[in-house]
Amino acid sequence: MLFLVRSLILCLLLAPCGAALAEDYPTRPVTMIVPFSAGGPGDVIARILGNAMSATLKQSMVIENVVGAGGTLGTNRVAKAAPDGYTLLLMHVGQATAPALYAKLPFDPVGDFAMIGLVTDVPMILVARPNFPAKDLGEMIARIRSEGDKMTFGNVGLGSASQLCGLMFMSTTDTKLTPIYYKGGGPALNDVIAGHIDVYCDPATGPTPYIQSNTIKGYAITSKKRVATLPDVPTSAEAGVPEFNVTTWYGLYAPRGTPKPVVDHLVGALQTALKDPALISRFAELSMAPVEPERATPEALEAFLKSEIGKWGRIIKAAGIEPQ
């Protein structure tokens, strides 16, 4: 057994062996871990992406939801997984906010991962309960200010996209909302629809069908221009708050030490998937689009991740949130 372990370690260190490994890779299904609940935006994106990548990899992509601790449990699972290309991570902007939110992370968000590439930038949509007494964003802000902190804001917990969007909204509009915490985006959205909470900010993948059916009202979308699926929802700039600018970007990662030939194979599969007409169409239905090819690379993801760590570190500190 010891001999086999040593042989594997030696093999991973040698480029020729890595090349041979890439030629055979993958020989079994690949697991993509999503650190959030099933049915949420990350889960939906993972299933669309996994289906598209499996066509190139010629192996099925198994989506596994590992929920807890603001996404850090699932992320840590991948950081500690065997670096063989069979365990991947699809993680959003929380990869960049974790250092500022957690005092003792069990992983290094940059150093413990082999970058594969960015996948998509998902705009956020600010929505409210169906009977919220405001016709536009300006009236919403005025109503929130008049109510003080009596109005509630749903979010999916520390480091979640909804929490970050809420922080950005309150910071840019000088408002205060009382947070109500949920275990997943689905339950939070259901409570908005039922009128149990006042305001919610979610990646566009979640609220889009409910806005289309007039179940809830969308007040602003944080994209640079309006999206085709929601033509009546103004951008945050059009609604009068251009500083309210936040997207939930997603990146694909493997554990540190994954052989470069395997990473290269995954990068190729990712880039091919992002050009797939079926994926592009499905993404468009959810008010998002794949990133440009030059951003779906290890180098682009690493540079962007580092810049986002600095950006969100400043925002979180300014909000007075102490690391847990």
C-alpha cells in the first residue's frame, strides 16, 4: 500500500505521467460540489454547466450539494479532496468574501485551489413582497427610511450573495433593514411571495419567473443594461442608484495540486461548454450569460478573485461586520 501511495505521488510530480493521466482522464464520473442548497441559483447553474461539460468530458457530471457555514463547508471539502480532477467546486463571490467574514478559515481561498475559470456574472434583482407600497425604487427607499429598521430583509446568511447585495443596497442608499436569515434561497423567495418579509435581493436566476408572472415586483436589476427576459425592470442606474452595483460571479475550481494536463482538459471542457447554444439559451432564460472566453481561464479567475477579495474586504469592514 505504501508503495502505491509513493508511486502515485511520484507520478503526480512528473510531467510525462501527468500527460498520460490527462489522456485517460476522465475514466469515471466527475463530481461538482455546490456549497448551497438544491434549487438555488448556484445549483441551477451547476446543473446546466455540468450537462454541457459532460459532452466534452464524455463522462457524467454529478452535482453534490454540501450546505453549511456560508458555503465554506463545501468549499473546504474540495480543498481537502484528492487532486485528481474528479472533485470540482462551483463557487460564487463568497470565495472572495470569506477571508473578511471568517476569522479562522480552514482553507486558503486562493492558494488551496487550482483555478479553472470564470463561468458567469449573474446580476442581482431587488424584489419586494407583492403588496409592498412603492411603485419604484425611489419610493421604496423613501418608505424604508420612514419605517426605520421595522422593515425586513431576507438573506441566506453570512457570506451569501443575498447578504452581500443587502449590504451594498443599505450602504448606497443610507437605509437600514432588519435581516431575516434563511437556510436557502428557495425558502427566502417563498417568504417574499407569501408576504412574510418585505425586501429580498437575489441572483436573477431565482426571481425571474416570479417577476414574469407578476407574482412579485422587481424594483432594480444590477446589470449595466436591462435584460431581455425582464424588459420592464430598470437597471439600478436607471432607477437612480448607480452605485448599487453588484453581481454574483461564479468560478470553477479544482483542488491545489491537480496536474496541469488535467486542469487544461477541464479548461477546454469549460470553454467549449460556454459556447454551447443550449447553455447560452438556458442562461439567457435566467437573465444571465456566459463569460467571454478570455475570462474562462485560470489566469483570469485568479486575478479577478484576488481583486474581489480586496474589494469586499473593504466593504465588509466599512459595514462594521466582525469576522466570526
